[in-house]
Amino acid sequence: MRHRLAVASEGKAAGLFTVPALRLTHSLADGVPRLINMIAHRAMLAAFVSRQPRVTRRSVVRAYREIKAVPLPGTLSVVRRAAWGAAGVAVGVGVVTLGVPLGWFTDIRRPARMGTALRPAEVVAKTAPVRPPAEAPPAEPSPAAAEPAPAATATPPPAATAAPEPAPAVPLPSPVAELERRLTALDPQASARVAAEALLAAWHTRPLADDETHVPDDLERVAWRRGLEDMRLTGNRSMLGVLDLPALLELRVPGASGPCYAALTGLDERRATLTIGSTPTTIDAGLLDLFWFGQAHVLWRDFEGLGMTFGLGARGAHVARLQALLRRAGLYGGEATGEFDPATVAAVLDFQRSRLLVPDARVGRLTRIVLYAAAGGYPRPRLAGGTS
């Protein structure tokens, strides 16, 4: 951890964690690098919110509680290697985000003429690794704001070449400040309803009825009416990527009295697409961590009617359907006997480890959501685009 922090901050923030915090982080993660990165990143955010100059045991405990539902690591895979890289980048961004406003980087001077401290979002906007917003982009000048050109200028009117590229989402010109502004303007209840509507639309099912007003609290009832299920979870971006389903995110803006909501309808390693006030908006994926602390609702469908969580010793038609799913995913070569035998246990364990799920050989909601995606052939929306 000291090495990663030193590299990310160019040697200026190696002592960011207290010794007890380091020991607790290593103990909770059991030495697993991906979990160390995950806990450390969330602990830095917790310290930032609490305005603490260093990350203490208290911040680590809070971080661990927030991500305790995240699946444990399995065997090495492409997904896991991608998760390591994303987590490492997130730690570096977190160091810069947390270190600048708290003064860890001694060679960075705040301007003497500023009489008041910058708000956290303003600091992040000045330090986040995004395209500098200080000057207006020259490629697409606004006709109303452009200075009048001399009479002899032969340049064609900007409107003739400023046609935007067709895209389902509108990129934000100034990521952090603009995103905070738009989230602050949202009404909590109205934003929850709009986000829920976006999830239902992704599943191609009917919109909310007049009596379905209390969302997200009543989202489970809303889902059941449409043959869907609602899974409330506490996780992170890696977990959402594994599930690969649209989600309703609970977002928190600094200074706001309560949360607001947005629908996550697209996600990859670099970008995320949120539906904010009925408008699909593309942002840098790392910006989610500034406003999203892991609370989400995911709608899903139990296509094969597997029922309640089950495991070794279970028998019946639902077990036979599970074995058929495992065979389609290339993990089970036996017959669909309807008995959860050792061969079925081995197939479930192999699948869970390959997808970074908890390897407990039990078929719960997380396992079957990811298994339906792996088997394919089901009409389900995807964060990566299209349907599977």
C-alpha cells in the first residue's frame, strides 16, 4: 500500500494511512491485493467525508462495512485482472482527491487571494484527470457567445460545421462541477421515479402505475407485478460490472439533506451512462465514487424459476434446470439428474470462482443472475449494451 500511494502521489503521500489502519486493512483483506485496493480506496473516501488528515482504523472499519457484500476473489481471470487495474487507478485518483484539499502535498500552494476554502467538488474539478475546461473548445464555438469576426474573414459560419455526432448520451463538458450541479437540482422522490422508469424501460415492461409512487421503497412490489425481482445490494463498480444489469443508484451530493437517484444503464472500464432527469449522460466511470457509496437496486428475472437459494443435497426439477444451465455454460458434463450431487457442486464452485463470486457452492441470487448471462439466450438488458 505504501508503494502504491507513493507512486500515485509521486512520493508525497506515502504516510497517508496510520499504522493501525494499515494492519487492519491487511487483516480484513487477508492479503488479497484486489480487496486491499478496494478497502483502501473506500477508506480514503470515508476519511475525506469526515475531513480527517489521515486514514485511521475508524475509516477502514466504515469502508469495510460498506463493501462487505462485495463478492470475494476467485481464480485468476480476465475479469479479475481488469478489476485489479481499475482498483489501482481508483486508489491513485482517491489519493489526489483526498490529499489536495487536506494539504498532504506540501509543494501545492493555495492561492493567497482566496478568502474562503474551496468546496470538495471544486477541488476535485481542478485536480481530476479530465480535459481542461478553462478554455472553450475551439472546434464547436457557440454562435451566440463567439466574438464578431472581421468583415474580410472567409471562415464559414460555425453552425455549418458544429453538428453534434449522433449518440444516445450527452457527454458533460465539465465533469465534476456539472455533475454535482445536475444532481443537486434533482428532487429526491421525482428522481427515484424517473430512475425506476428507466429500469423498467430497459426490461421492456410497462411503466409505473399511478399507485406505484413510493420508489425505491416499493420497488420490490413494482418488480413482482412485472415478473421481475428486486435485489438491494451494497457493492462497487466491479460488482455492477459482474452482474451486468441496469441498476438504480442512490447518490449523495455534499451538503444535500438526503439522497437523489439515477439509473445506471451503461458501464465499462472507462465510462458510465446515467439517466439523470430523463437524460442519458455519459461520465467518467471513476466519478461515480464521488457520489455513489454502494447502495443500489438491481432488477432481475429468475428465467428458469429456480426458487429459493439451494445447494448440496437439494433435489427436484429446479436442480435439473440448474444442471442444464451449467451444461450450456460449459461447466457441467453430466446428465440433468435433478440431484445436487458432488459433480454439480464442483461445477457451481468453478463457475463462482471464474466470476469472482463467493465460492460457497450455493445457488443464490448473485450466482443465478451471472449464470443466466453466461448461459445466454435470455432477453435481459446489459450494461455493456444490447441484450443477452
